[in-house]
Amino acid sequence: MIRIIKVTGESLSPLFLPGDYVIIGKCSYLFGALNKGDIVVFSHPSFGLMIKEIDSIDSMLQQIHVKGSHPLSVDSSQLGPIATTDILGKVVWHIKNPMRAN
Amino acid sequence: MFYKFFQSVDKYLSFPEAKAHCDIPCGIYDPAPAQIAALTVVRMMDLMTALEQGEEKGRLEYHNTLTRYIAVKEEHAEKAKHEIRVIWGDYIKDTHLEKHPDLTMLVHQIMQLGSNCKQTINREHGLAFVDAINQFAEIFWLTKNVKTKKAKAPYAPGLEMFYPDL
């Protein structure tokens, strides 16, 4: 299944900026195919839909830890581990806003 | 070209938004305001003691100044408690507590010492308040893998404080 998601927030800057679009795919991977460094969209019980980079994978507990690239980004130390069942998909295509400064 | 296409479709379909969260919660947590507030509490105690030993005692100005010192001491003791509660409630997670099991007791101790500082002008309570908040700051920076250094605050009362060694 493929979805189109719009990015808000700065925590993955400068790679992903507010206004960018990403295509995420769930069929494109089986969970074993998730890798550290992949950008994933997941649903968080408190913060809703979020996009973050995978920092580490715990295949035993079927959960991941995430981080942003911005120094002020919240990460798994605040969000807690993310269950793989809450992952909507990983980014397979990134459409950058051509108006972005860089 | 692709972007304009997606932007046009977005106007009609409103794609779901995924937050690359940075704003709320902002992730900006720092024990420094609590440390400064605790230092202020000790400073007010010192100023009150000095005032009591001065020659102005009994005059209207004396009462005015003393009242102001008390008000600031009260305000900053509460501020320090508030700042610690925010970090405790919003930032500290189970994983931190597993690594630092004494943290719960330390936060409780800070709350009680803050109240002691309001109730009395006992400098020992003030010093213990600063010390406990320093311990909290050290643990906080450890959770962020930020080294700390001990240094004297460059202003009265010049107590030793834990600062991030950036």
C-alpha cells in the first residue's frame, strides 16, 4: 500500500523540510527489511502521525527507536520505543519543495 | 514539476500530515533556570541576614527591603520546584529511571527542600536545595550524554554548580 504524506516540523531538517511530500510504502518492505537510517512514518499515541529516522531496531521486541536530525528534535528518549505495528510505512520517494532555501 | 503536481492534488485531497516534531513538545529542557532560582534563594537568605545585622533595623525602609527579600525568596523557591517538576513530568521517561533509580527520591527531596526554604531562613536548607538541584542537573545532562563540569557561579553567593561542558 502506498500513501502520500506532507511533512510538517523541523526535526528532520535540513534533509526534510516543512512542506515536502513523501511517498511511503508498506508493501515495499517486510519488517525484516527495515534498516537503521530509514525514514519512517508512524502513529504515536500522544503525538499523532510522525516522521522520523530509525536509530535502532529491536527485532526481538518488534520495536524501533527513532531520532531526528535536528539537535532540538525529540527522539525515542521522549517518545518511547515505537512498535513496528504502528509504522505506516517507510519513505520510498521524497518530493522536495522547490521553494526551499537550499 | 512533481512537487507542483502533488501540491495541486493536496489542495483537493488534503494529504495527511506527519510531524517531524520539533516544536511541540519543543524538546528544550534545561535545569539551568532551576539552578539559578535555587541560588537566588540562598542569596536572599544572605541578604536578609545582612539586613538584620545592619543599622537600618526598625525603620520603614528596613521593613520594605525585608519584605521584598522574602517575596523573592518565596517566588524563586517555587520557580525552582516548578522547573524541576516540568522536566520530571515532561522529559523523564521510564528508560531514564531504569538507569537512575534514585531520581524519584531526589525529585521528592527537592520538593521538600524547596518548601523548607520558604518556611525558614536556614541557610543549610538553601545549600541543600542547591545541592539537590545540582545532582538533578548532573543526571539530566547524563541522560543527554552531555558531560558536566563543576564551577563556581560567577556571582554571589558563588556556590559550586554543575554546568554542561559543551
